Amino acid sequence: MISLSSYLILGAVLFGLSIAGIVLNRRNIITLLMCVELMLLAVNTNFIAFAHYLNDIAGEVFVFFILTVAAAETAIGLAIIVLVYRNRNTIDVAALDSLKG
Amino acid sequence: MTINMILEQIVFYAAAVTIVFAGIMVIGSRNPVRGALFLVLAFVASAILWILLEAEFLALALIFVYVGAVMTLFLFVVMMLDINLEPMKTRFVRYLPLGLLVMALVLVLVIFAVAPQHFGTAKYAVPQHASASYSNVKELGSVLYTTYMYPFELASVLLLVAIIAAISLALPSSRKRRLQRPGEQVQVKREDRLRMVKMQAEKKILPSRKWLKKR
Amino acid sequence: MSETIRTLSLIMVCAPLLGSILAGLFSKILGRKGSHRATIGLMLVSLGCAIAIWILVIFHGGSYVGTIYVWGLSGRYHFDIGFMIDNLTAWLMIVVTFVSTLVHIYSIGYMADDDGYTRFFCYMSLFTFAMLMLITANNFLQLYFGWEGVGLVSYLLIGFWYQKETAVFGSLKAFLVNRVGDFGFIIGIAAVLTYFNTIDYQTVFANAQRLFDANTTISVFPGTHWSVLTVICITLFIGAMGKSAQMPLHVWLPESMEGPTPISALIHAATMVTAGIFMLARMSPLFELSQTALTLVLVIGATGALFTGMVGVVQHDIKRVIAYSTLSQLGYMTAACGASAFAAGIFHLMTHACFKALLFLAAGSVITAMHHEQDLRKMGGLYKYMPITYITFLVGALALSAIPPFAGFYSKDAIIEAVHNSTIPGHTYSYYCVLFGSFVTALYIFRAFFLAFHGKERIPADTKKHLRESPWVMWVPLIALAIPSTVIGALLAYPLLYKANSLFGNSIFVLPKYDVLKGMAANYHGWFSYALHAFITWPFWFAVSGIFTAWFCCWYMPNIREVITRRIAWFYYILVKKYGFDDFNQIVFAHGGRRLGQFFYYVTDAKFIDDYLVNGSGRAIQWGARMVRRIQSGYLYHYAFAMIIGLLVFLGWLEITDTHIGLFKLLTSNYFTVE
Amino acid sequence: MTTTFPLLSVLIWLPIISAGVIMMTGGDENANWARWIAMVASVIGLLLCIPLYTHFDVNTPKMQFVENFVWIKAYGVHYGLGVDGISMPMVILTTITTLVVVLASWTTIKTKVAQYMAAFLVMQGMMVGVFAATDAILFYVFWEGMLIPIYLSIGIWGSANRSYASIKFFLFTFFGSALMLVALLYLRIHSGSFAIESFYPLKLSMIVQIFIFIAFLLAFAVKVPMWPVHTWLPDAHTEAPAGGSVVLAALMLKMGVYGFLRFSLPIVPNACQQLDWLMIVLSLIAIVYIGFVAIAQTDTKRLIAYSSVAHMGFATLGCFMIYLIVKATGNIADAYVSLEGAMVQMISHAFSTGALFVGVGVLYDRLHTRNISDFGGITKPMPIFASFMMLFAMSNVGLPGTSGFVGEFMIILSSFQGNFWVAVFAASTLVIASAYTLWMFKRVFFGQVVRTEIAALKDISALDTMAFTILAAVVLLIGVYPQGLLRVLHASVGHLLQLAHVSKL
């Protein structure tokens, strides 16, 4: 008997881990992107758990869209990283502060 | 409790532990390549869980799309860029307490919210297993192409845009590569661009009387 | 007949205005001669009309009350320009036009070598116009118009020599102090409009009794219930205090002596300063109904009569002596009005106009002869050089000191007697003030007389060479004023004051219970016996002793003055300091006002509102923007961290308000459903 | 009365079109062309005002010379023009002021003459538009539109600190009017039309009225300006060129009071009645406190600017005393004096203060200073100028016979009917105004000639004399015969008073 709560707690743990990852790996933009992927995974798990337990397919539809968006995001994100590296010869986040006010 | 249930529980916990372990490794690994590989592990374990939740289509999509495409992209990029990783890791230890604190806060808050008294089996009974004729793909598809028609179309357009954007961004330009330094560029002053040179316009050019006399 | 009077009045009022415009705007074309000819000619027209009106009104019982044109019409109120020609006005217009004409003529000589010659004539005619508007008014609006108009010209004329700092200062002071009075005056007019619903004299006077009977009150301070009539009268009297230089608003008059001397004669002795007295007499139907106001008028007048006179004793400037004398005499007139002897007040106004104008013009004659030297200590023994001035000044001084049978005697004695017989509260104090005042009057004027015309010659040598009698344009007016200063008292005392049906007709209203003049009429048996009778009255002997003291101290034993001043140094100091009014005003009002203004400007306005509130809000936005800008560090992980913090807050908020059900609903509702 | 000839439209657009023509004259080499075109345009404007006055029916409060066309159909916006007794004098005032400005800046403006003249002609058109608009949006367009030329005139032709002053001016006035727009839109939603008259019969609850009142108050109080949002005025006046100061004083400030009369009183009468104490207190602060502030000034223009604030305090006092008066006497007819006094005060202030600003401009043009302490003894070299200035100073002081007296007299008299102490504080201006005006006059015009530059001054030119003569004539005319003005106001003021006393709860 696996309760809904178990899935949600697993999602929460995964989410917390990815947040910690963002905080810890603040300099490495690639790891940052991977943490974001992890975060999305946690959210997706929650969605699917809810969809299953509430017997509502809408949750799965959401996950479907999230996957789509995440794929697009990753593609663009990585392309930007490549571009940044090409222009500035680094992907150190600390060096990318031109937008500061 | 049937054997199936026990089996399910074993699968769930095994997968859960795998995911958490993989997650820790993703954020902790110094090498992005290894991190990406652990992420793949986390995805695969998640896919197992999703199958447990009868979302077969999405589980498979996760494997195909993420493990097959996205993570490959990651690995390509990581390997393509020659990144000096050492300075990036120096601050890892310094931020560890903060990271743990934030993680703890999130965990406490979320687990408090999703605690078994709210979402336990008592509140949300475990649903019956679907019949053998149930097709997750069919169910999802029937909703996706009717109720969620417009969002679906939108998502496809989004993907198209993303493809074009990614290509156009990463396309190597034919121009000579120029480095941008926006910070310095906005701070440029008139004096940097234009130098006023004081010239004595006439004095030196016209021969002075004295000079003439010498002649 | 009233149509004739109306036409004549219009001509009389407008002729000086026309003269003023001619002299003011067309002086280039007319030149100096043309200007004074035009103004004097038009003044003569005005004087002729005034005499004609006077004859019609006094001897043929004519009168005119009516509107000339509607000035403004608003709601149910109408504000008009109109004339009210009755006996009081008739007498006053004679005085005004007569003195004014003479002063015009005199000025030809006095101002002969001044740059602002035509300007001077322009101002004087303008003044006459305003003064005539004032006395012919049939409503408060026009009264106020004339009231302020004369104030303006007074301001312009005191500051006539605008390059002289003291003159400019004096003019400003005069205007401001007068404005304090006008402040009260306009409140009074407002009260009249409020409670009578009109500002026409006739309606107001007709309804005054009704208002009195109804016992209408006004609550000026919460909890007080003051009679409306008292409030009206007191506020109007504040106006009179300003214009007629009553204590404590008298401070401007001595300063006004900075103007040319003809002006001092015309404006600051004969006419303008008596406008307040005229107003009191005109408003007698109101003042009679308020005993409180009458008491105030009486006490203020009597106080001024004595105390300002005493200051005159210590002045060294010949014009200032006469100026303080004017203050003192105005006090007498006011006291007369306070004692309900309005006729006596007006009578004294008329005699005073003659002898005080005479004194000023004589003093002006001395000053011109002395090359604009006004200090009595640099004169002495002038009688040899300027006999006509000497005689006329003496006549004026005698009239001022109320020596029978000169004009001043009849009017002043009537006032002292009226105050003596009055039953209004404060009359005892006032009586002693005016009685002792007659000693002071004689003392200061004869002190000036002896110092200037007798005694040792203290004249600087170079002045002495040119010292001679003034030209005829200056001494003819002196004589023309000396004659009435001598005779009009005897001529007019009976018909104006004591006759049962006096020449003032019913233009002055006195309640029977206050009618002191009626009681005195019984003791009047012709001018000669009245003059004889004076020898057994106090005022006469006070005056004589004043003259004697002046003779003793200033001519016979001049050194004794030193001794006396040293003996009573503290008192002398008080007098020299003019009881400290000037210093008080300077410190409290002038400096205080400026300080307050500076405080308001630099602290409240510039610092608080402009700097803290206005620029402060700008700075606050800047500061806020700078703060927000700092958050925009540009570092990705800062933004990520901010998102996480936001998430935590959001989560915490959800926890606290226990809406995880709400969160759940949010997630499951169909946002993207296609209908 | 309607005429077939669109007089008001011509009065609005003729100056604006002439401004376009002037701009075509180009640079300063054709400055005289610019001057003459501006002069002709403003004289034509003034001449057009003659039929406006003579054909005006004083017996009706209705809008006259009405023009009405659909402008933006979708939102119900009309191009609606018309004048009543309140706005007609303001239109004439505008045209006279423009002529004076053109004359006064004939020689003083030497650079960008065409642009300067064009700015003021545009301003004239906009101002007439403000006073003549019967449609709220049209009103708002003109109201905001005229900010642009005056902003430019301060920012371009101003003196040293002009950019601060112009920005401050713009922000202050803009801040207020944004809220007014919100109020107008609210009213539009409830009335279904942007016609101002359609707002009048609208029923509004008290709380809504108070909100609308405050929105209007912020817009109009800034313009008037009332304490404590008055601080833009001294800065703007000080920095503006002479013409700008004149327009600011003579016209801009009037728009605030006009707004109170056209919007606040008839649209939200209950809120006005509820909050009239606030307006009275603010007005009295303007009269007394600002008077004292004016005493402390060391700069001539700033002093006159503060005196403007004090005088406009009278106008607002007159507008909002009506409730107290009617409460005290129980008769609406008594309130006429107060409201008409406010109108007269506005118009008179335009001329006397405008003239004083022109005068200071004349001095500034010759001596390049505005400090009182730099002057002294001006009368000696410039007697004609000094005489004119004395007249206007006296009008500023409120001397009977000048226009300044009429408004003050009527307002003090009628405010006594409402409350004794209000009248006392209002009347204190007699002393305070004369203190600051004449003290300044003394320091500037009297005394010894302290500097050689002053001794070398020449008296004013014929053109300046002409400008001053126009102003002096009006000042004296209103002072001696205000009935000519009052009779125009009467019907409209009566109508307004009725509207202001109808409860709309």
C-alpha cells in the first residue's frame, strides 16, 4: 500500500535536493541546468501521482506539456551556454553580471 | 496484503532510494559528465515509479526524450566546451550550510504540507488497478486531441520555435568573432572615442622673422 | 434743486480728478505753469461748486441722496457710487476745497525748484478728489474708496522725495499703519452688510434702532454674546484710529512729516486725518446706540489728546511739534465724538483745519526761508526777517492754544465742557486728560513759537544771508487762513453748536440722554460774553500758564530747560522715546513679521515642504531605485536564490493559512479546456 | 444662442495655425516676421472677442456659441465647445494676455523668436480650449496639452535653474491631472457620456463623491496652487521668461479655480459641503502664511509668485465659502457675492500680477538680476515705468479703484456672513499684502540710485508702454466699473450655486 503521501514526500525530497543543488553549484551553469531538470522531475512525479490517485488524466496532460517545455528550455539553454562560451570564453556564472543595475 | 503489494512496495522504495541517491550525486559530483550520468539514473528510476503509477506513456516518453535526447545534448555540450572546472568548486563547501538550510526548510515545509494525515491512504484511497484493456496512451491521446487541442498545438509551435532558436543561436556566424564587453561598452565616454589634439595652427608653419634672418 | 446739487457735486468731485489727470499724464505738453494753472483752475471750479452747494444746502434746505452709477450688482446686494449731500457734507466740502485750493496756490512757491513739480500738483488734486469722494459718499463702499484713496495719495506724498530714505520709510509706515486701521474698517463694513443687508447709509441708519431693539448679538469668541452694533462701531472706529491717528495707531503721523510741508498742511493736518472724525460723526446714528463704543472712543481720544501732546514738548523739528499737536487735537475731536458732542468735534475739525494748515504753511514758510532746515535749535529771532509769517504763526498758535476770541477757543472749550458734562463711563478720566491737555498744547506750540521767532539767533551764517520773507504766493494763503482762524469760532460757534436747529441739521444724530451740547447751550449768551466767561474757567488758565511756561523756559531763561530736563531725566527719556511705541512696533511688528516670514519661508516652506516633502519624495524614489538596483546584481544565482526565497514564503503562507486544499484545487481545475 | 460662425473654434485654432505659420519663418534671421505674425494673430484673436462679448446673452446660464461634433464615436467623445458666463471672461482674458505677452517679449526675447511666439500662440489656443470645452475628454486634452508649450518655454527660455523648475512644474501638475482623468472616466462610466453637463445630474454616494472630490482637488489644487502643493510655482515663475510668468500667473492658475467651479462644485456638491472647512482652512493658510512667506523673499519674481498664491487663496476661499454663507443666512442669493468675488479676483489677479511680472521682466532684461537688493532708486531713471508699476502694485495691494480691490472686497464682505474669523483672517491680507508689496516696491523703486547701471537706464519703450497701457486700462476699468464683468457672471453663477446646493446622494 503505497500512499499518495509517499510519492509527494519523495517529490519534496527531490525538490529540496535540487534547490540545495542550485545553491551549492551556483558557479556551474551546466549543473544548474541539471538541477532544474531534477526539479521538474520532482514536480512531474507529483503530477502523475495526483493524476493516479484522483483518477484525473489532466495531471498527465500537464506532465506532457511540462516535458515539452522542459525539452525546449534545455535546448535553448544549452544553445545559450554555447553562445556565451563562444563570446566570452567562459561559462562562469560569476563573470556573467552585465545585466546588473 | 497480497504479494503484489509487497512487490510494489519493494519496487517503490528501491526506486525512491535510487532517485534520492542519484539526486545527491547530481548536485555533489564535481564532474558535470558524471552528474549528467547520475541524472540519467534518476530519470530511469523515476520512469519506473511512473509505470507504477500507470502512466506508461509518460514514463516511456521520459526515457526517450530525456535520456535519449536531452541528456545526450547535455553530454555533448559538456564535452564540447572545454571548461576549467576547478575554480567553480572552490565555493562548494562554503555554501554547504546555506544549501542544507534551504533544503531543510523546503523539506520541512513541504513534508508538513503533504504529510500522511493530509494525503495518506485514509484520505486518498489507493485506486484499483486498471483493467488489462486499459490503454494509457489511448486515454491521454483522447484528451490531448480534444480538450487540450489548443495547448497541444501551442506546445508544438513552442517546440518548433525552440528548435529554430537553438539552431540559430548556436549556428557559428560567418563574421569574424568579436568579444563583447557590454559593461565597458556602456561606460564609454566621449574622450575614449575622440581625442582632441591641440595644434598650433600657424606659428610653426609660417617662417618667423628670426628664422628668415638666419637664412 | 436736488438735481442741481447732484450736477454741482459731480463737477465738484470730478474737477480735481480732471486736474490730476491733466497734470499727471499731460505734464509734458502743459509744462510746469500749465500744470499748476490747470489744477488750480479746476480747484477753483471745485471750490465754487462747493460754495454753491453749501449755500443751497445751508440756506435753502436742499439735499441730495442718490446713486450716480451702479458699481456692482451681486445676488441681492447692490454696491453703488452715489452722493449724499447734506449739511455735514456741505461744511466739510467747504473746508476741503478751501484748504486744498490755498495749499495748491502755496505750493507754487514752496515747490518752485523741485523736479517733481507737476507730479506734486497731480497728487494734490488726486487727493482732493479722493477726499471729496469720501465725504460725499452715500454708502460704505464709496466711503472706503475715498478712505483708501486718500491713504494712497498720502503714501505717495509722504514718499514724494523718494530718494530720501526717511521719507520712503515714513510713507511705508504710514500706509501700513493705515492698513491696520482699514483692516478693522472693512470688517466693520462686512458686519454692516451682514446685519443690515445693505451698505447704503440711509437704510443702515434707519434700521439701526431696530437692530438695537432686537438686541442682536454676535458670538465673536465662543461663549461671548456681544451686541452687533458695538462690534460694528468698534471695528469702524479701528479704521478711524488708523486714519485719524489715534493711539496706538498714531505712530505714522510724525513720520509723515517727511513729506513736503504743503502736504503736511493739507493732508496731515486739515483734511485726511480728520476723515476718521468725519466718519464718527457720519456714523453717529450707530455710535449713539452703543455705549461701549462711545466709551472706547472717548477714552482713546482723551488719552491721545494729552499724551501725544506731551511728546510734542520735547521735539526739536518744527514740523514734528506741529505733527504731535495734530495728534493731540485729533484726540480732542475724537473725545468730543465719544462724548456725543459730534458737532463740537466737527466744529473743532473745521477750526483746526484753518489754524493747523496755517501753522504748517507758516512753518513751511520758515523752512523754505531757512533752506529746508527744520531744526528749532538752529532758528531763533526770525520775527525780524519774516514779519508776515511771524504774525500768522502767532495767530495760529493762539488759536491752537484756545485763547479767546480765536477760533480754536470756541471749539476746544466746547469739547472740554462737553467731556466734562458727559455721562458716558470714563468721562472723569477723559475730562482731566483734555483739561491738562490744554496746558500742554499751549506749552509746546509756544515753545516752538519762541524758539523759532524769538530769543537768540542761532541761525548758520550762510543761511542768514538769504533769509527773507517768502514770496506772495506763499504768504497770501497764510493770510487767507489767518482770517478764518481768528473769526470763524466766534461766527460759527452758536449756529453750529448751540442753536436749537443747528446748521448741521439732522445730519448728526444724538440720543437725548447723551446730548451734552444741549445742556451747554443754556450757558451760551453770544460769542463775546462766552469769551469773557473764559477768564473764570480752568482751561483758559491752563492755557495761559502753558504760554507763560513756554515764555519763561524758552525766551526769558533758556538755560532752565537744561536743568529741568536733567531733573526729570527719566520722564524726559520716556517722552523722547515717545512712550516706546515706535521701538515696540519696530521690534514686534516690523522685525517680528519679517522674522516670522523668514521662518515660514526658510524653515516651513523651503525646508519642510520643498526639501523634505517635495524633493524628499523624489529622493525617496531615487533611494528606493538604488536599493532595488542593488538587488539586480546580474548574478544568476542571486535571482535563483530570490526565487527560492519567494517559494519558501509562498509555501509558508500556504501552511499558515492552511490552504493546501486550495492549492490542490488550483492544480486540478481545468484552465485550458476548450469549450 | 447658437451662431453659424464657429467663433470658439476659430479662437482655438487660429492661434495654433498661426503658430505653425510662424514656425515656417525659420531661424532668427526672420525674427521680425515671427513677431509681426504673432502680433497680428493675437490682435485678430482679441478682435474676435468683441462679438463674443457683445453677442453674449447675459440672461441665461446656458452654454452659448455651442459647437458639437462627434469626435471619437466608439467612446462617445465629442468635440464640444461652448461658453457660459464663467468661461466667457476667461476666454477674453486669455486673448488679452497673449497680446500682452507678444508685446512684452517683442524685444526681450532674442533667440528662437519664432519658436517662442509659436509656443505662446499654441498656449493661447489650448487655454481657450480648456475654458470652452464642454466635453470632458476634450477638456482633458487641452488641459494637458497646454502643459507642453509652457514646459518648453520655461525649459528653453528660462534662466539659470530652468531645468529643475520645469521638471518640477511638470511633475506637480501632471501628478494631479492623472487622478482627474480617473475621476472623469469613472463619471463617464456612470453617465454614459463625456459631456460635462451629463455629469451634473448624476447621483453619487457620499464616499464616491469624496473620492472624486479628492481626485479633482489634487488636480486643481496643484494648478491654483493651494498650500501645501504650491512650491512649484515660485520656482517656475522665477525661472520662466517674462511671458511664461505672465501666462502662468494670468491663465494657468485660473484653470485650477475654473476646474473647481466647473467640476467640483456642480458634480460633487455634497462632498464639497462636507469638506468645505478643509478648503477654507487651506485658503486662509494661503492668504496669511504665504503672505508672511512673501515678506521674507529676496527675489522680486519669487515675491510676486508668492503673492499670486496668496491672491489665489482668495479665489478658492470665495468658491468654498458659499456653504457657510448659505448655512448662516439661509439664502442662496447671499452666496452670489462670494462666488462672483472669486471670479473677479481671478480675472483681476491675472492683470495686476501679470503686469508685475512683465515689469520684473523689463528690469531683468536691462539689469540681468532679480534680486531686490540689487535694485534701488529705479524711479529716477524710469518714471513712467515706475508709475505703471505703482498702479499694479496698488492693485496687488487691493486698493479701491483698481481691480484688485473688487474681488477682495466682495469676498471679505461675504465671508463675514459665513464666519467672523474667516473674514478676519482674510482681511489680514490688507496689512500683509501691502507689507510685502510696498516693501518690495520701496526697495526696488525708491531710495538712492545705488548702481551706475541703474542711473544709465532708459525708460520703457513705446511697445512696453502699449502693453502696460492695455493692462492698466483693464485694471482701472474693472476697479471703477466691475458691473461690466459682474453682469456677465450673474446668470451662470446663479445656475452654479443651484447645482452646488442640490444634494446628489
